[in-house]
Amino acid sequence: MKNKMKIGLLVLCFSSLYQVTANANDSISSNDVPQLIERNIEIYPSRAWAHDKEGYVKITYDINAAGKVENAKVVEAEPKNLFEKSALDSIYKWKYEPNKPTRGMEVTINYKKPK
């Protein structure tokens, strides 16, 4: 029972650990950008959590006609080799409204621990 409570508390904490800001490529008008309809919670890497590390990952990606993310690539990350896998694993689970294929989307995922 105590373990289930601890896990539940961790899940609640993780849900408030990050901030996601999305900026579309400037060449895409805001009317053409598909709406994000499903986003899962990024997992804060345990190694980063244990060492009180914060950071961000900037990713470029495309959205296909089905609303799925394709061709996601990390273009910048700080610190390096810490948050990239979590960010990429998460972004491939995002879903956008269909029938609006878009290339050159960009998002920055910030990993911040609560103070």
C-alpha cells in the first residue's frame, strides 16, 4: 500500500516537472499548423533527478497526414546526453489533428525540478 502511494506521489510530481513550449517554423502560417490533440507526460530521467540536473531539449520534427510525428531530431540539448532520449520517446507519442501534414515543426522541452 505504501509503495502504491509513493508511486502515485511520484507520478503527480513528475506531471509538474516540465514545461513544454512549441513554436512553429516562421514560414508556416498559424492557420496551417495542426493542433496538438494528445500529449503524454515526459519522464524525468532518474539520473538527472538524482543529481538535481535541469535542462532542455530542442527538437525539430514533421507531422504526417495521420497526425503522427515523424523525423524527430534533437537540434540542441543542455546538458548533453541526459534528457534527449526522454524527449524523443515522448514526442513520438504526441498526436496532432489529421489531414494537416506539416514539415519543420520545432519544440523546446524544458526539464525543471520544483523548488
